[in-house]
Amino acid sequence: LLGGLNVKSKVRILVVDDEKEILRAIRRMTFEIDLEMDYLASAFEAIKAFNDTPYDIILCDIKMPDMDGIKLLTYIKENFPTTSRIVLSGHVDGNFIFNIIKNSIAHSYMYKPWDNDKLISLLNKLKSARTIAINEDIMEVVGSIDILPIHPNTLKLIKSGYPFDEDDEKLYSILCNDPALALRFIHIANSLNAVLKPSTLSRAIKNLTKDQINKILEDYLNDKNLVLNMVEGSDLQIFWSYMMNNKEIIIRLYKYLFDKAISQEYKLIALLFDIGQLMHFEYSSLLKAKEISHEKLGAAILNLWGMPSDLIECALYHNDPYNKNVTNKDLVYLIALSNYINSIFHNREIQGFDWKGILEHFGKEESEFEQIIDTLKMKVMN
């Protein structure tokens, strides 16, 4: 799918549970599946195994003697941040699970007793995600990131509306206009149930309780480092405006090209596809030293946080839409054309961009292009 990032040949999975019958059950269940898995009965054995050869994925129980799963996963997070961390436990307290996910101790949670098909689906999903072997430089960056900073105006809106109800339309509006906050909500809501398909923003809100919603927001209220340093006229402020305009152009361009309203799933992609460029401002010195592109950075963080493949593809190929690895051409071409139109609006036209090929793909005449641009400029820029 994502040929712009090298593909790993193997993905290694470690299962840790002090109940050996659990390990035997998972071994039997996955025996005929093409997964490279090891099974250990203690956290200390797991740490030793990781220090010998790190794993890509760990599936871990919580209640274990000597060292519990929380301490083990915290150790893995601190020392092997690129490992995907999954809890498999009979612990059903909702707030306990939420705190594990919100504090990034684990990426996903699976209940005991588990459904075999769902657990196999989760493992295959994780294997598929991990086959995108992001180079070590990128993994060093994304593996250490738990939360991205928001716009100062977003913080003001949070303060004015806090605490929020789960059906508060103001909250939905805030999320729709801040990609970092939207990604935070989507990531946590999806991680609480790893086998559900990725949420839209409205589903993410509905999947969280009022208390959980406000605990997420409290992180931003209590930490000034989670707010972008948005100086008027700065490159960051200019890009933010560019990014928000892009979102609006995509929504309207979709209506023109497909003669129907854009879906909630695609609206989310319109908001998040350029998250890597936003991250570039926050980690600019590190990324420049390692020569990491914003496209690969965005694809990496979205992949690690379990976002849908269409979104990852748009993050990776929006500046390279004719790449042979693109599978959803309609969507990637839509994003790329919007990005090109937006560059014209901001007097920074992307040079050498083959917009004619994209119009031909959608069955539109070249003569319509100026009309498209004029209409969009009037609706978006005014």
C-alpha cells in the first residue's frame, strides 16, 4: 500500500501473561496464522527478551505477580517507544482503561475473555500497520510523541466552554477546526476498542463519556507547552491559515467533482492529511538534521496511532499523487488538486504540478478549471 516507506519482512509479537493456559490458548488460536509470536509468563522475562531483541508489538496482561502489566508497558514505552503496546485483560473498569490509553501506556485494549476472530483481526491489523517499516530516525520522533499542541484560539474556546457535555455542538465545532485536538480525540476513542473501525469526529465524541472528554481537555488547560506559539505573521501562522483553507477547499471541491456532499470520514481526512507539516514546525530542528519529510512524518504518526489507510495514503502522497503505490486515486487526486488550488490562492503556486491529468481523471474539461478556481476563491477566501 505505502511504497513510499520501506517494507519490513517480519513483524515480531510478544504475548505476556502469567496464566499459562492463556498463553496456550492464544498459541493454539494463532497456530495456523502467519504471525511470528513468542510467549512469556512474566514481566521480567519480557524485559530480558526486549533487551536481547526488541519486539514490534506486545500483547500484555495487567495483573501479574512481581511486576504488573502497567509497569512493564511503562518500561517498554520509555525504552522501546516504537513498539505497539496492547493490553489484554479482564479488568473492565472504564476509567482505568481510559487512563491507560490517555496516558499512552498502551495504544489499544482488548478484554478477557476475548473473541477469537476479533483478537486475530486485531493482530493482523497491527501486523499490517507495522509492515510499514518507518526508518529509525522517523520512529525516534513519532515513538516519543504522546500528544500534539493545539492552536491558542482553540485553548480559549476550551476555557470558555469547559466543562463540556458529550452532546455539545460547540465541542464538535472546536474539533473540526484544530487537527491536533481532533487527532487526539480520534486516537483515544479508537484505542479504547481496537477492533472498531476508525471513528469520525462525531463518533469519537459519542464513544467517550462526559468525564473522559473533559479529562482529555484538562491536559491542555494544565500545560502551556501543549499550545502552539502562534505569532502573527509567522510561518506557522501562515501555514495554519493555509491548512484551514485547504480543508474548506477540499469539502467544496468534492461537491463539484462528485456532485454530492463529502462524507464525515473524508472531512476528517481533509482536516488531518497535512498533520506532518504542522509537526514540522514543532520539531523543525530535529527533523531537518535527520532529513525527514513532512509527508513521511505525517504518515508515520497517523499509522502508529491507528488511523485509516486512506488518510495515511493522503498524508504520504498528497504532493506525489501519480505515485504508482496510490490505491485510492479519487481521494489522493482530490487532495492534491485542492492543495494546488490553495497554493494559487496564497501566491505560492506549486511548480510543475500536472493538474490537467487530474481533471482528465475526473472527466472535467480544462476550460472549467478557471471557473473552479474563481468559485472556490470567492467561497473560501472571502
